[in-house]
Amino acid sequence: MPKIFISGASGFIGRPLFAFLESQGHSVTALTRTEEGSLEGVDAVIHLAGEPLSLTRWTKAKRDKILYSRTLGTASLVARLAKHPPKVFISASAVGFYGDRGEEILTEESLGGHGFLADVCAQWEKASLPLKQWGARLVHARFGIVLGPHGGVVQKLLLPYQLGLGGWLGSGKQWISWIHLDDLIQALSFLLEHPLSGPINLVSPHPVRQQDFALTIAGLLHRPHWMRLPAWVLRALLGQAADELLLASTRVQPAKLLAANFPFQYADLRSAMYNALQI
């Protein structure tokens, strides 16, 4: 029976992933920072732990937590695996790797971008590279915005839309690359079984512009869509977080998953959002 360790197993993604893998007959263990047990014989590690990217002003202390929870956390875990590396190591990353790229269509072959989150993702991925030298199949799973019930982005957006404060951010033309939580979990399971390696974009094949993303939510909730928050207002309120999380444009394609014939259950935004909103 495959032995799988998951870091960040109590989070929005980790909890349902843990439950799904157990339901598939895997032996799954939540990997904690205080875990002192032997990692000998572990078949796979899925590394999800990291400081949340909260939609607040990023102080230096917050930026340091975002960076070091990923880089030092990954380096520490890799060091613990040095004597007994797993067959496969899947480390979470993000499409923030590509930075703000406007209309450019991005695949796993695209170079990294510029900005704080792009730098964080690059260093995050670099921290796990020793495992490749030790014979592990290394996967950097670059997540888009994850849509699912009971947490994540949808939970944060629900109240403003219910209050009739839905609308577009900045120009509304920026591209959003997203994935439904169920497809993300299925994709991570798929990556355990299929010999893909390196960066893998975990996003729907159909990114959307922010204005269409907002209109979809408003339409499904039968709420108005009239607010517009100009970029300068968002920057005044949130500073760097506005540029990196709300105004950046990332038009990403899951080229490797599509080439491997991964079956998306929620490829279009409307069906994904309908499920995520629990309508």
C-alpha cells in the first residue's frame, strides 16, 4: 500500500485531499513540523504548507513569513528526507511564478516573471531541487486560484456579493487562471500515478478576465454587478498586495495535463462556480 505524507494537511486543500487519498486505499499521514518519526519507506510527499496570502497590506514581517514559510519550510523538509528520499515529491507552487504578463499565453515552458510573488515561487521551487539529484521524481504544482465550497477565495467573495457590492477590479481586463478544488485534488492524485515531472500548471484550460469572473458570481447569486474599484483605490488600500493578487494578469494553460489527457470535471467557470457556491 503506497505510503503518502502530506504537509499542510489541515488546510483548505489538505483536508479534502487527505480524505480523498485515504478513500483510494492509500496510507496517508499528516506531516507536521514536530513530526519526529522516521520517513524511511515513504513513497510520496505532497508539500502544501505555507503562510496564507492574505488580502491585507503586506508589511515586511508578512512578506518574510510568506517567503520563509515556503523556502525554509521546504528546505527543512528536504533535509529530513535526505537519507530516505521518496519516489515522488509534489511541492505546491503558484501561477504567481509567471508574474503580471498581460495577454501572453503561458505554459510550463514560459520563463518566470518579475515581482515579489514571482520571486517567492522561484525560490520555493528551487528549495526542493536537491530531491531530484537524490532520485526522486520532483513536481512543482503551480496552482491557480482554487474555487471550492467552505473556504478559499469563494468564501471571501461571498459576503460582498450578497451585500450587492460585486463588481470589477481595476480595468477588469486582467486574466484570472483558476481551478476547481475537486479538479485540483484529482490532478494531485493523477500526478502521483503518472510520470510527469518539473513544473505542472494546475489550472482550468479556460482562464477568464476578471470582469467575467465577477459577472459569473453576480449572475449565479442573482446580485447586482455595478461596483468598480479603480487600481489606484486598491493600491491605496492594499499596497503591493493589490498589484500582486488583484491586478496582475496571468493567462495560464495546463499544457502538460492536457497532453497527458487529464480529464477536467469543471473546465468552464460557470459550472465550477455553481458548485463552489453550493447553489
